[in-house]
Amino acid sequence: MGVKSYRQFCALSRALDVIGDRWSLLIVRELLISPSRYSDLQRALPGIASNLLAQRLRTLEDDGVITSRAESAPVSAKVYSLTAWGHALRGPLVEMARWGAPLMMDGSGDDHTRGRWLVFAIMALYPEPRELPDDAAFPAVRLRIDTDGDSLLLVAGDSGVHTSPATDDPEVDAVISGDSEAVFALLAGQHTAPTAVSITGNEDTLRRVRSLTSMALPATQTRTPADHG
């Protein structure tokens, strides 16, 4: 548990005692995307000091949110992953990302971008199958997304929309290429300039991609200045 505590007998404050420190939830985000080595986390979390990352990892491991194991290949390194208790944060964090997704519609500005962060954004963009109307279903499509130096695999179908880092050269129906800001806008159902994103695939695949992006949650699609009030 972090050095500081709210010292309130409240479930929310107790949760924040464990995961409320700066960077802690972003570490959890990274480990929800994939187990990671220390060096992976450093690259994925621009701006965090090395000693602070080490401290946060140690605290999260002591509190039972994450675990680590030693691996020898391809190089000797410690690999961090979430415990079952840590994985239970997926639902709350997806809901938080849905709340924050409209804030991404203004563009990235001077923010850092990483293609892999779209894995978590896509979790927030699309509803679970149980949330769909009875007569609705996700179109079956497999997409490789090449963005900001990362390759992702998106698989949509009856079980929902699932995205993960592409660890090899997967067999896909189409390839989407573009910077993460433009790809996010496309997957959120926004209209982008034709040159902002390229999609390779036949007409049937493109139809399924359009059908998929039309199913993005409406909450991510519009935001007015009043939303800041």
C-alpha cells in the first residue's frame, strides 16, 4: 500500500490507497494489454522516472495487484503480470476509459502516442455482446492495425471485439494503417480524411469494417463545450 492513506473506512478510499498513486493505474493498463518486462514498461510510460517505476511495481506487487516471474529467453529479465485480483480492475478501468474517450476527440495535441494504447481504447469503444440489442451482432472480421510503430490484431465476432498486440504475422481480412489518432477516430465511427487512414481489403471486408465502426458506443462520438461545465 502507498505511503499515504486516506484512512477512511470506505471501499473507494481503500481501493485508492492501493491503486491511487500517480502512474499506478497506467501500469495496470499496460499489464491488461500484455505482460511486460521492466524495459517494456519504461518505453510504454514516457515521463516516469526509473526509480518511481521500480517503487510503484514493488508496491503493487506487495499489495497483490501484480506478480512477477523470471524469464531467461530471449534475455534474462523479470516479467510482470496482473494477479486475478489485478485483472478484476479491467471492468472499472474500461468504464473509466469510456468516460474519458470523448476527451480524445480533440486530437492528441502534444501528448505522447503509442499504438499499443489503442488496445485499451478499443476495449472502451465497443460494448460487450450482452450489451447489444437482441437483433444485433458484431460482424466477423479480423484486422491488423499498423499504427505508430506497433501492430495490433483486432478480432470481431459473436464473442465481441478483442484486440491484442500482434506477435507474429496473423492471417487477417484487412490491414488498417495510420497514426493512432486517425485510427482511433475511424474505429470510433468518426469521418476522417481519406488520406489519414489506409485500409486494404476487398469490398465485402470494407463493408464489415464500416458495419463494425458504426457500432462504437455513441458516448464517444460527440462532445460539446457544455460537457466541461
